[in-house]
Amino acid sequence: MTKSKTYIATAPGATIKEQLVNRGMSQKEFAVRMDMSEKHISHLINGEVILTPDVANRLESVLGVPAKFWNNLESIYRQKLLLVEEENRMEKDIELLKNYPYSEMVSKGWIEKTIVPTQKVRNLRKYFEVVELSILQKEEFCQKVACRKLSHTEKSDTGLLVWLQKVKIESRTKEVEPINIKLLKESLSAIREMTNHTPDEFCDKLDSLLASCGIALVYVSHIKGSGMQGATFIDGKKIVIGMTARCKDADRFWFSLFHELGHIVLGHINKRNLSFSEAEEKQADLFAEDNLIQPDLYKAFIDESNFTKASIVSFANSINIDSGIVLGRLQKDGYVKYSSFNELKKQYEIK
């Protein structure tokens, strides 16, 4: 017998067992009369195997109860079993609801509005394309994803899953060429030059350039508390980069993009393990730093110890990069206060 709060599913085996008790017949004798193994009879009585039409016919011959009765009993049991299992799954998933930013997803138009917990669960299952939300916690389900993430909590992790699924859904409409890492490497300088342009000027060009390398670039608004900046993963025959301009600062946008490109160029997303090491994240950070500002030129500028606004702009112009990116690097490295010269930083609104 299997049960949930509302339903009880009783296997036909319980009725078979009653018949045997009433007749004083052992399972061993019954197995002989049924011309079946004792093991199979034991499984049948315990509801561990399906009562097939053939077994129903044998039961009619041995117990005198019509095969139609046994077939009907099996059908009812299987239906009740599905109801029991679904209700139990639903109870577990309702417990997980509190971790999902459902209201925020509704406000973004990503999911239907409802106040009914069971309907929320069904909507989330459809959104994630799973039969139950607990599957999202399994390692086998997780894919290798490179993420630039600034926080880590249980809610931020579910926020990350929500955001990644939206990226995956949006990427399906993107047509790209076969993956070409060589071409991507050759295109890094062209991507870097785009830092001097506005989103209206570079978005389509960047999208097209990456598509020629087999990469689908998707912009998805961030989920509060997820701490997301960007993510990279392989989906089918394409590489997907998800980006959000959550902090709006152009320097953070470009650093995040080159960080994700670093994971691709360095081969991190080709591995089968489910998470990135701290060393891999540092490698991606270094890749972004060095490709945005050449290390030798940056060192020469630092050695001059002249960190005025004018000198920062002059250095940025000399290496053909947005001055806000240079300022952001100097602030991160402690050469300039975070409160200084922020008027040099462009603000992006990418939708």
C-alpha cells in the first residue's frame, strides 16, 4: 500500500493474498498452480510487478474470479499510484517554493501570475522543463556553467537557476555558425575596440561577430540577490553567453564579457565536472584583465604614478580603450579611490 495525504493506492496483490488466506493456500502452491515462479508471485502480491492480462487470465482459472475484475483492479491501482506519487512530489515541491523569486519572475513576464501554491509549482516545472523541482538539486541535472557571480546563498543559487534557464530559453532563437575558437581568438581585438562605442552602436555587431564563432550572446535582466554578472555554457551545438548589465557600469560589463570569453578560450567549459575551481575563475579574471589592458603597458603607466583624471584619459586613448575601463582597473588595484573620477564611467542600459 502506498499513500499520500489524500490518496491510498492498494495493489491487486492485497486481494490475491486475501483469496489465498481464505483458501488456506500457500504462495508456493499458488505459484505451482499459476505456473509461475515463487519470486514473481511474491512480487505480484507485494505490488512490485504489473498484473498483466495474461496473469489476469491465469488468476481467473486458479481463483475463479473473472479476468475483467483483475484487469480493472490493476488499472485503478495504477491510476491511484500516479495520484499518490504526484501529490507526494507536489508536497515536496511546495516546500521548495520559498526559495524561488516567483513574484519577480511574474513582474518580468517570465511566468504566469497565481497565488495558488500548486499552480506555482506546475508553472515552475514547465519553466524549468522538469517533472519536479527537486530534480534541479541533482548533480546529474546540472550542466557545466561558468558564472561570474558576486554572492552565494540558497536563494541566490535558485535565482541563478532561474536566470540561467531564461538565458537558455532565449538562446534557442539565436542562429549561429559552427563553434570556431580560432576565429574567436582572432576577433578579441575587434571586440575590445567596441568598448569605445555605445550599446546602440556595438550590440548588433558584437552579436553578429560572436555568432560567426558559434556563440549565442543573450542579454537577460538580473534576478535580485543572484549576484549575476554573466555566465557561459554549452547547449547542444552552440556556446551560450548570458550577460546582464545589472551594475550598469560599462567597465563591469566589459570585464564580465571578457571573463566569460576567457572561460571559452581557456577550454574551461569543455570539462565534465560540475563546478569551476577558484584557480579557473582567477585564470578567467586574468584573461579579462590582460586582454582589456596589455600588461606591459599597464605596468609602465603604473610606474609613472600619475593617476590624475587627465592622465587616465590620455592613457586610455593611447591604448584605444574606454577610459572608464582603465579607471575601474585602477580602483580595483587600489591606485585610485572608488569615489574618484567616476564621471569617466559610462552607464549602460542593455535590454
